[in-house]
Amino acid sequence: MSERPSEPPGSSEPPKASGPPADGSPQPQPQPQPPGQASPPAEPMAPAATLPPAPRPGPPAAQGVESPATPAHLHAQRQRAQGAQQAWQPGRPWQPPVKRPGATAKLRPAAPPLIPHAVLWAALATAVLSALLLGDGLGVNLLIVVVPAALAAGFAARAAGRRPRPWTATWAVGGLSLLAVPALRDAGWPTFLAVVSAFALGSLALHGSRSWLGVLIGSVGTLDSVASGIRWGWRGVRERADGSRGRWGTAVRTTAVAVGLLVVFGTLFASADAAFADLLGKLTPDVSVVDGPWRTFLFLVGLVGALAAARTAAAPVRWDGLSVKAGKPRGRTEWALPLIVLDLLFAAFITLQLVVLTGGYDKVREETGLDHAEYARQGFWQLLWATLLTLLVIALALRWAPRGGSRDRTLVRAVLGTLCVLTLVVVASALRRMDLYVEEYGLTRLRISVAAMELWLGVVFVLILAAGVFGAKFLPRAIAVSAAAAVLAFGVISPDAVVAEQNVQRFEDDPTSIDLDYLKNLSADAVPALDKLPEPQRSCALRVIQRELRGSDSPWYATSWGEARAEEILRERPATADHRTCYGLGTDGVREGERGGYEQGHDDYDPY
């Protein structure tokens, strides 16, 4: 602060009340209103007299005293106040727009620091591996590509000060385990489920969500960082390139020399030894000019995906901050009476199911005219929908449940706990119906899929019961873990192999019960089971799979273990039956003369 200037000699006139102080010191100033923001009507704008005054004319020069100059900070304050007065005035028809924060602005953390060198190199490695390995199919190559992307996310999180937690490790290990399914199995539908689930678990590992909305949105939350990840990476490359042009040139020259040496000496060694040439051909990706656009697209996908994962790991959106407002609590009678009626309905249905199971299906046939297979098929889908709707009923009931005290909590646990237990019995009834239907018509992909889904729904109800006893804190993450575990188990057990084994077992018990037209369209995972069939049924079931395997030229990194094992079996014992022989067997694997005509067997075929 500056000192107060002294009074001029000979000046005895007191300062006026309406003017500024004689010493030139500033009066307290009101804070100027920001542009675009209205001020109170009582004080539309500070008058000009309250602004820091211009310096008063000093005494005559004859007195020999100079007037004090206005300090710099007071001059700047004057200019800001004048600018605010010009930017906003009462009654002006147009006001500058006010930029409002987005809906998720409060959920977003501060921008991450400059992208580290390790993240850039890991993202580049992901892009190169994606372009070289993912163009020929899925296998162990997906795991190879994901490793540098995971390293990029780890480097970014460490640079931002984030540390892994137990649930982070759980999600990460689960995602990597799911990516082992394409390396083990040839079937495309379990592979698709595993890849989608692996992406969801990887996104949860980056976000660390724990609430219902956090788990649901966080499983796809990495997509929110695609654009910001690209900008983050480009800004880091641009800022680093400005000060390290010499090092970039050295890196490019070193890489070019290394690649040139590998190409020259690799070509010489391959021409000198056929075994080495064959090994080199299997290990080296087959890249051609025709595949250029496709490889470029895969390069961009790998690069963008790695940058998005790293950007999410460095500054994830806090999706747990989103919440749904709880519903208005209802009275005990209003809330409990409909649910108690539903419990009684479930109990009546289950009692009938127990009578059917103990009394046998002969009584059911007499009353309904349906055999046990038709009876089972008629009710399975209805029971599946009943199970799904029960989950919805429980969710809505919890939203409007009474929350007055311990008695209300006891009522909620008793009513909903009873409903969950009764639903578990319904799940068991549905699975029993499916088992009876499979015994009659055999197992298919659709049947094993819906049975697996029904079984997982039973696990969900068990978790809900456990949450009612031990607390619902871990319920969202527990259900997510159970879903990932179900997808992993579904892929590891190889559903195509299970379908083939069950149908082969039925053929051994009844030679007229096999459907070769369906079995021949299974994946290579079914070859070990179909190899147990006698000829010519074996060759008719395997000839399509054998033709597809021989026509495939997939490299080692795009070949699953199921394909490799099937190729080995068919190499030792190839399928030899021709189309005429297989057509004569028909859909049920029995020769036309033995079953009384092909059309009759075809009419009995049930695609469900």
C-alpha cells in the first residue's frame, strides 16, 4: 500500500462532503455486475461519482507542490467498472448469453494432466496390433491387442494419482477372463456375449462405479471419452513434438533401419530353409494392399479405443453422482395388500405344480389332452416372463415401500422375501419343464440359451434374498459379477459341444431321435462329440464342418483351440460320406426304408 500524501502548505479549506477526499484516497467501491447478469432494481449501477476519481488539479505551480498520480490498480479498477457499465445497462433489449453448465458438469472431474509418453506409445502399439492381427478373425489376438490398451489405462491412472482398488482388480480380471472365450471356442454367439461383457467390465474397472445407475451407465461410460480422448492425445503429441523434433527424427530413422534389417535377413533365411519359411509365414500377419482400407479402419479403432480407455482412467466421470429420487412411501395396507395377493397366487400355482409332479403326467394328459412334452413347452415361456416381471414388481415395490421404522422394514422383508422364495420355485418348475421337453425333442442352441438365462435369474433372486438379510450395499455389483460369471461359464462349457453330446446320447438310446440337418450346422466345438457317432451318421454330421475348416486359412492368432482340436480329429479320421448318402438318411439319421419315408420324418421335425 502507498502512503498518504501530505496536505499542501497553506491549504486550510476543508473538503466538501460530496466530493472525494482531499488526500486522493479511494472510497469503498461496489463490486461491478458481470456481463449478462441482472442487478437488483434498487441499485441498477453504481453512479459515476463512486468510481475512483480522476486526480484533482493540484495547487498553483507557484506553491511548488505536485498533485499525486492515480495508482495503477485504481486505474484498472476504473476501466473494469466502465466496461461492465457499457456491457450491461438497464432496459437494453439484448443481453449477452450466459453459458450454463451441462447436466453432467458436476460429475466430471478436472481435466487430466498432459498425456504421458508411456500412454502414447501404448496407444500406438494397440493401434498397430489391431491393424495387423484383428483383420483375420477373433482368437487369442484379441487378448494380445487388449494388453497394451490396458497398460495405457494403467499408465494414465498412475500419472493422474489414481490407485487400483479391490473392485477395480475384480472388474479387470473378469474382463480379461471373458476375452479368453474367443481363444477357446469357435462358436460365434458365445464369443459375441463374452466380448460385449468384457467391454462392460473393462469400463466398470475404469470408472469404479457402485450404485445402480453407476453400474448401468458406467458399463458403457467409456464411450463418453472417445472425443475427449482424441483431443487429449492430439494435444499431448503437438506439445511434445514442438520441443523434440530431433528425437522424433531419431526414432523414425531407428525404426526404419530395424524394419529394413528384418525384411532383408528374414527373406534370406526364408529362402534358405523351407521349415523356417513355413514358421515365418505362420507367425507373420498376411497384409496385402487390398486390405488397406480395412486395416486402416482397424488401426483407427485400436488407437481411438486405447486413448478413450486412458482418458477415462485418468479422469473418469463420476456416474455414481446420478441418483433417482425415491418414490413417495405408501401406507402399510396400501403397499402390502397387492403383494400379499400376488404371493397367494404364486403359492396356488406352486401347489398345482407339486400335484403334477407327484401325481404324474398321466393325470395331466387326461385333464388337458397334452402329453408331457407339449405340456412342458406350453408353460416354459410363460414362466420365464413371470420371472422377469417379478423382478420389475420387486423394484417398483421397493421404490414405494413404507419407510417409517423397524416395523415397516420387517414388513417389507417378509412380503418381498416370500415373493422371492416362491419365484425360486417357479424357476425350478420352468427348468424342469425344459428338461422334459429336451428329453423328448433334444437340445438346441435356443433351448440351452433360455435355460441358462432362467438359471441366472434364479441366482439373481438368491442375491436379492441375501441383500434383504445382509444389506443391499453390494447388490448392484454382485448382480453384475454374477452376469459376467454366467457369460464366462456359458462360453467355457461350449454350448455347441453340450448340444452335440446330448443329441449323440439320445441317438445311442434311440437311433430315430437324431437330427443331422441341425447338427451339421454346429461349430467346430461340436466335433469331439459328433466324432462318437457311427458311420455314415458321423460323416453326415461332420462334412459341412470339415469343408469350412479346410476352406479357412486363418493364422494362428485367429484360430481358437476348438478349431485346432477339430482340425486334428478330422485330419486323422476325415468325413467320407457324400451328399447322396446323407440325403438318404433324412433329418432323423435313419435310412428311408427303415423309417417309412423321408417326408413323414420331416413333418415330425420341431424347430423349437
